[in-house]
Amino acid sequence: MTDATLPTGPLRHFLQFKDFTREELLYVLQRARLIKAKFKRYEPHHTLHDRTLAMVFEKASTRTRVSFEAGMYQLGGSVIHLTTGDSQLGRSEPIEDTARVVSRMVDLIMIRTFEQSRLERFAAHSRVPVINGLTNEYHPCQILADILTFTEHLDGIEGKTVAWIGDGNNMAYTWLQAAEILGFTLHVSAPEGYRLDRRLIGNPPESILREFDNPTDACKGAHLVTTDVWTSMGFEAENEERRRAFADWQVNARMMAAADRNAVFMHCLPAHRGEEVTADVIDGPQSVVWDEAENRLHVQKALMEFLLLGRLP
């Protein structure tokens, strides 16, 4: 790749939610709504014509692959899909070397991997923007999609309350970053031993974070109730132990009834009906999970466009 095809302006990455300012996040969300409206009208939007996205998967995914791949094609670009099975990453090549080589051949890289530190090492040696497609610690693209979905159904999220029920995982940590930047309150309820690590989050004010022993209490007055699987990828050996620990943290009709009367339910998927959520909730009238899943496509298109082109009129 020649220097002429490198992104203009300072190199930016999206490794965690707080990498962007409030104004930048609001721009990406606004841009996503415009891009989505054009998509629904079958209007071409080829702002990334002749650009190439490399997708590096050390953790497999359905939604991440389809949304990024379809999105880049819809923006007029092309995509290369890499896994540990078909690249040198699976043969013990240092991730720094992979970053140095791949970033000389493409315009943008999305990586879905394990530790956040591994992603940061990759980005530190990349010549092009790097996007976090998921790590053990953070999932910023999913929260962008969730907030876009929220604004579609309930207007702006500022001043609202989001209830996170379940594991203090990468989704919960990213929701907390979003609350701090965008000005809403996060209620978190998780079993003992699976709560947010205070060493990582410090002591946010109650206007940003409130933790509850009882999950139904966490849902009281919430405008959004959201959850995730009890056993995330990489923790399969703990599955039975986790099922016992989380038995009382299943999102059900009682919890939704405690929330605001207009509250919506979200889940980043895949979902296990009868475990972290009952079928009548995820398939019920308050569920917006399918809009949420689709919005990964639109918000990631806006994100990729912003990282490569900056703000557009």
C-alpha cells in the first residue's frame, strides 16, 4: 500500500468506547442513522470505494463477520477474512509482526481476540486504524449498536437508566464507559464472584453506576434491561458452575414489569432461552434484539467511514 492511500489526518483506533469523545460518538451515531436510511431506500453509499478491510478472527463470530463484511462491501470496499487457522497467527507469529505486515496491505483492520493487551499490541504496530471486534475486556461496537437501537425506540439515552443483569463481563465494562461519557445511569446486578472489579473501575458516582444484590431491584424504573449469556467464549469449562451461580439472574417477565412501562429488552446474542432470559421476554413485545443485531451493520459502517475519512458533511 502506498503512502497516498493511507488515512488522512492523525491515526485513530477504536479499541474501547472511551477512545472517542462524546461529540465523536454522537456524530457516529447520527451518521449511522443516515447510512441506515439510505440502506432502507436502496440508495448506494460508496464512501469507501477501493478501500480494503482485513478482518482478523482469533475468536469466531457470526454477527461480527457478517456485519463488518457486508458493511464494507456496501460502502464500496473489499474484505479479507483471516483466522488463526489460515494465517501465521496460528503458527506463533508475533502479533506485532502480523500487524506490521497486514497494515501495509489494507486500509483498515478489525480484530476479534482474547486479551485487550493483545489488541493494543496489534494496534501499536499498525499503520492503519484498528477496530475492536471484541476482547475479553470490552465490546465497543456492540454498545454502539445498542445505543443506536435505544435512540430509535426511546430517543436519546442521556439521563436514562440501563439495567445490566448478569456477568460483569466485557459488555458490562463497556456499558460503564458509555454511561460515563454519554451521561446515563447504569444499574448492575451480578452474583457474588462475578461482579465488576473495583480495581478496574474505581468508584464512579451513583449518578453513573449503582450495583444491586437483587436483580429485580436493578430493573426498577430502568428504560433498558439487557443481559448476555452466562458463559462467555473462553469460559466454557465453568459452564455448570456458572449456571448454578446465575440461576436467580434470569431476565423474566417479573423483572421487565419492574422496569419503566416503555422499557425495552436487549441481548447481544447468541441467546440461550431458558437460561439468561425467558422465551417470553426475548420473543415478547418489549424485545428489540433483532433491531439491535441489524444495527451492528449500520453503526459499524459509520465507524469505518469515520476512522478513514473523518467527519463528513
